Amino acid sequence: MVSSTPEVRQLNRERIRRELHVRKTCTRAEMAAWTGLSVSTCNTILNEMRADGEIIRTSQEDGYVGRPASRFEYNADYLHVLVVYVVTEHGENTVAFAVADALGQVRLSEQRHPDAITYSVLEELIAEQLATDELIRGIALGIPGVARDGVVEDCDVDALVGVDVAGVVRDRFGINPEVRNDMDFIATGVYTSTPHNGGSLAAMLFPEDGYVGCGFVIDGAVLQGHSGFAGELYRIAEGFGIDRQAQLNALQDRHDFRELAAKAALIVCCTFDPEVIVLLGHGMDTDDLQAIRLLISNAVTESHVRHARRDRVDLRRSHLRLGDDRQPCRGQPASSGCGVRAVSRSTAVPFDWSHEAPWPAVLEGANAIYVIVDESPHGVDRLGRFLDLSNARGVQRIVLLSARDWIDAASCTRPGTAGVPSSTRATLPASPMLC
């Protein structure tokens, strides 16, 4: 039970931080209304966050009784996070890494292919990036295995087994890192790039020369389990008499692979019951997905594994989705042969309504845009500038979706918006879809 003042203050600060990440900007009064906290409490915490450099004041708004209300937004450069991801496939070693700002925008993304992956390789990379970017205050390491309390217990990379990665990084660099199973990172990436209703998602990966793993996301948070062991589905297969070699053999025959994948997906469906199940890897195609769904339907009704659709997002190889059919934005263009590109604050080419510099790169090569608009007080002006740029870049069709009426504010006053349909209520990803 939380009762001390410091703990309560920290919880309140986290509530405000989360709202600000979602809402983008706020006044003190708006934050009080969103969080249910008093204006006085919000004022105190926002002032503390501003003093710490965590938020910045962007403007003052007229129209209020007394002094103009200050508007705040989160400081993207309050801190940066280094994410390092280890992959071993087909005899090739890959260390992928990225640096993201406090808003999740990727500032740097690279891959390296060392002859061998050891802790020394990872430590050298961390030291190099910390020397390059002094704003890095967080480090996350994804490994193809299991880590408990920062110690690697089991891993496809033998040289990392038994290494207290978190302890060594903490002792040398003074940063306490997150050391997690690689599926946690994959599931997070799928969650941010796949249409859903904000509920639960399971991402299942079938490597071409490895064992099935799964990552779970609930309301935006990764489920790790008590000891970080959640998602090790190949261990369940072992428990039911399918040893590791048999699992590898199943990957060589399409029929056997589909049966293995269906059994793994059925376990996820019956134990986790996610809104969406995403299947990745092993050259997965639509025929595989339909066959897997059919096999699952022998055990559970269709309502538990609803409509299937091909998703063109390329996270590691093929990417398919099992789930609800209420999100039409990707499946239909993709199935018709249209190349679909999703962009958000976390994609390689980031998109954020409040940061306009990457917009030209986002629009590169696009001839149609499917976009959910910015609902902030600055949304009309930002939308207008985005539509002007889209028109100048040769975009031929623009579809706007929103929970508010944009006809008078946008399409009747801006060039290049003829034929933009009336705004529609829908559950869609908060970013443009580019074709």
C-alpha cells in the first residue's frame, strides 16, 4: 500500500507524464481535468518538471481570466535511450542498436556484424554511444534468451550465458540497464505499428533456424512474468513431447510447420486471449495463416481467432496478423498490391505532428495518405501545413479521420484538400499510412 508523501508525489508525476506523452501539450487546468488531480497539485508538479528540464513551456494562451495560461510540452531531449538488440541467424551475427529521444523518436539506427558476439563487443558499443551522445541516460539490451535480474541464464549466444550484464554495465557506466528477452522488443515494435484497440497483443516469432518465442503487451506495457520467462513457448512444446530437434525439423516441412505454429498460437489464444495475435518469420504467407487458423478452429470457435489479414510491416521477415477485422487501413491496400508504409514517432523515418522537420522524408514517394489528425489545440494549423506540403509533394489522395469536425477548419480553407471526406470516428493508429 502506497502511503508516504514521496511515493504519492512520484505516482502523480508519472500520471502527468503519461498524459503529456499522449496529449502532447497541456495547460495546468487541462492536466487537472485529465488526471483528476487538483490544479494546485498539477501546478506544483509541472513546475518541478520544468525546473528539471523534463518539460518546456511553449506558449501562453489568451482568453483566460487573469494571466495568460502557460502551455507545456514534453522535452524530447530530456533524455535519450540506447537500445541494443542481438540476433544470430544463418550463422551471421548482428548487433542492431538505436538511440531514441524521450518521445520515442529514433535519432540513430545502425547494424553491425561482428565475427562473434561477446559481452566485450556490447560494452565497446555502449561506451562508444555514450561518448557520442551525452543525453543517453537509459540502456536496454535485448537478447535471444532469458535474463533474470540482469543475469543471462539461457541464450542462443553461448558467450553471454552466465554474464551479469546489468551488473557490469551498471558498475562501469553508472546506468542501470534493462536486460530483456528479444521478444519484448519485438512485441513492443509490433504493438506500436499494428492497428489495435489499445488492448492486448501477442507477437509470435518463428525463426528459420531457432525456436518459437512470444512477447505480450497489455495496455502498452510488456508482460515479463515473475522471472522474465514469459513467452518461452518452445519449452511448452518440450513439455508435451516435442523436443527441440523435432521443432527444428518441423521448420523444414510446410505442413509440419503449420501444425507447430497452430499449436503454439492455440496455447497463446487459450491462456492469454489477446485482442490480436501477430505471427512473424519463416517466410509466413497468407496460405500459412489461413491453414493455421483452420487448425486452431478445430479446438476453439472462430470468435476467439477472428479475421486474418496480411500485414506489410516488415519487422524481421514476414509479418501476419490474427485479430479483429475492425481496422481496415492496412489490409485492403496491401492485398490489392499497394505498398503500405506506416510511420510513427518510433519508425526509422519518424513522424510527429509537433516536429515538422522529418515531414518531407515521410512523404517521399507517397501518392495517397490515410491519416488520423492531431487533436491538440494546434492541430488545425499543423494539419494545414501538412496538407500544403503533401500537395506540393504530389500526393493525389488524402483521407482524414478524426473524432472532431475538420471540414470548415481544414478542407474548405486549404489548397489541395478537395474531396477530403468528412471526419469519421474510428479506431486507427495515431499516424499516417502512406501508399
